[in-house]
Amino acid sequence: MATTYRQLAYDLLTILKQNFNDKEITLSHCVYWLSVYGDRLLAQHIQKHDTQAYLQVFPQVPVYKDTVTQRQYIDIPASVYDFDLDNGIDYISYPYQVDINSFAYTRFTRTTPSQAFRLYYTDEEKPAPDNPYWYRADAPRIYLLGLECIDVPFVEVGLQVAFSNIPCDLDEEIKFPLELVPILQRQILDLGRFCLMIPADRINDGDYDVANIPKQKIISVNQDAQAQANAQITE
Amino acid sequence: MEFSFADLLSIDEIKADVLVNVGDLDQKLLTPGFYSRRVKRCIDELGYTTYFLTHFQDFPTPESLQLFIPSGAFNLNNVFAFNGDCCDVGGMQTVHNKRQFLMRGKTSATQHFGYTSRNNDRNNDGFFTNVVGDSEILFYAENNGIILLSDSCRLYDRIRVVFSGTPSKIDEQKIIPPFVAEYIINQVTTDALFALKSKQPNLRLQWLDSQAGLENKKRDAIYRLRHLSKSERFTLYEALGRMNY
């Protein structure tokens, strides 16, 4: 059975015994933790395994032209992992309207602004419509090099989309390696336990009783050390 | 060695193997143009060593008697002068090479720059005897990429230049003879690994592995390209066997 974000989050809340009205850890909090730890685990998983299970294809990403520089660019349609060699962006190609398998024929090659100058030294590497390049700058933009003489309305992009792009619908199946779910749970439970163990700085139980207002800030969770400190203050 | 044009391999066919060897399947380590250029360089190197590609090109006899060697040509094999055009060659003559024949060309029929050379019929030099006049024989020299034609070449309509060609300049996608493909794959793989090891020193072992069989393959490739075909050899044997030269 597929696991949904809601199942996972409520399971964690139940284990942490946070299923009463005044719970300290809320559902949204738990979902946020899911995204934080899920990103870390998924990024490691993709780097370690040659898998494209989490590759997301955006077949029609609009190409814009910078009004000042006239450089053509796209906005990355989703958050991606910042892997080595920009591997979070798996490919950019001409859109399927140009060729149904355009990703398999003309692909944009990665470069960087500082490395791009060398490309113009030779005819074979020179950026051109049949040999286009892309580089990242001014995030979330991806600039396209070699399309100066043509107008391309769209490009197709394949991205290793981050796990933290959690959809609004919590009942969707999580896009996460299922064998890593126990590790994800464990890490969130550790964080939850740590969160619950940290004592509050101030007690606010709604009772206006001057006598009960704590006068000493708790400086340690070590009870013995705290007792000694209090005793010294009393003396 | 002759080969069929239909059997030639494209640059992409070579790259298909090289990319697997280098482990750069998505071409993020090196650009597609880098691989293409290395393949072209490699086939050009074989061409410079073996002259396996022969081209010829016809030019209208220039008024200035100066002919620029076309791009993609090196190592002049023959120069001919003829009347008519490429479809109706008539009155063909061989244009011979004359050592150090230098001239500034002819801008018009009336303007005559003259020429210098070691063997000049206007040179009253006792050392040279039996000098043939420039009106009797067609000759040329090459200087700085320009073929300088003698005055007598003006009598002919066209000049045909036969030269060794630079294979990568052919305006075709398929330029690799099949029997040198193994060498080119190995050479380009080695070149790519050499380029990559400056950033990833751990690739040095792979580079050395790739280099291991390179010399043998290069030797084989050159041997195959230089090797005379059987027909050519048999004709040569027969010609030499007559002993009437």
C-alpha cells in the first residue's frame, strides 16, 4: 500500500503522543520536518544510486528574454538539488513540438559563465542552435547560450526535483524511496523527542499568580546542578 | 587501399563508443564539440601521415597567374593545364614544378612583372645549360599557400590541381574509413581521459590503460591506409616485370 504524507505525519504524531488538542508538535510542523529530512535522505539516495525514479520532466517551460541584456533564460520550475556539475538539472532540450524525442537528439550542454568564453575558440564547440548550452546564474534562472539568432518559445527540462516540493494535498503518495521511510521516521522521532525534552523558558499556564511566577531562568536540564545553583542563590 | 563511401563511419558513431569508454554518457564532463574536434584531428593526423585522401579541383586560369591553394588541401600532387571545362577536357598539359620560381603575378596582359628562379632562361649563367624557355614549358611554384603559374599557362582555360586532402574538411558527416575506426576510438578516448585527469587525477590509471594498445592500433591504421590495393600492386608488378623502362 502506498504511503501518503498524511499517514506518515499522523503516524509520527501518534508515536510522539502528540494527538491531543494542546499538542506541542502540530501536523504542519511534522510535515515540515518530513520535508527537511526527506530532502537530505533523497539527495543522498540519488547521488548514491543511478536512479531516475525521481526525475521529473517539465515538457513546456517558457523561455523569456531579459529586458536589459536580451539574454534568453528560463525559470527553474521547481526546487532542485544542488549536486556536483549541476546534476540536479538532468537535461534541457528543445520542446517536444520540435521533435518528439528532442531530448535524445539536441541537448543543451552545461557550461558556466566563466568557462563559456573558451567555447567560442573552435567551430565545433561554439554555441549555436544545433549546439546550445545552458548555465545557472541569478537563481532561479537558467540562461541559454547559442539561441541568440532564433526564438524558442519553450524548452523541455528534466529535473531531480527536491522532496520538499510537497504538494498541497497531503493524501498524495510520497515520492520517496520506501526503503528509506523507516530511517526518515527515526530521524524525525529523534528530533521530536529532543524537542519535547527541551524545557520551556517561561511557564505560561494562564494563571495570574504573582507568587508562582518563576524568578530564576532555568539554565540547565541537569536537575542536580540546578538544585545546587538554586541553593546557592537562596543562601 | 580502396573503400566504399557507403562504409564510411560518422563522427557520432565514433563518439558512441568513446563516451562509454570515458564514462561521460551525458557529456557533462567534456562538451560534445570537444569529442567531435578530437575525432576530426585524429583523422586529419592520419591524412597528414599517409596522404590517403586525394582531391582535385579545377580553377579558371587566373589573370594574375596566382592561385590560392583551397582550404582542405595540402601536399600538391599534380598540376595540369587544359582547355575546355571539367566536362570536356582538351589539350591537357602537365604543369611542372620549377624550383624557387617567384613572381608577383600579372595584373594585366600588358603589365609584366617577370620572375626570379634558380633556372631562368633570361639569366646569363654559365652554370646552367640547356635551359628551357618559359614560353615552351608550363611550370609553377608554390609560395605561402599560393600557386604561382608561369606565363605560358595563360594559353590554357583551366588549371586542375590535384592534392592530398584534409579529411575533416569534407562537407560530409561520414568521413572515417572503417578500418581505422578502432584506432580513432582508442586515440580519442585517450585524449579525453588526458583532458579529464587534470581535474580528476584518479583517471590517470584509465588514461594509462587506454594508452597501452594505442601504438599498435596506430601502426595498423597507418599500414592499412598506406597499403596498396591488390589491383594496383599487380599492375605495378607487371609494369616493372617488363623491364622496358
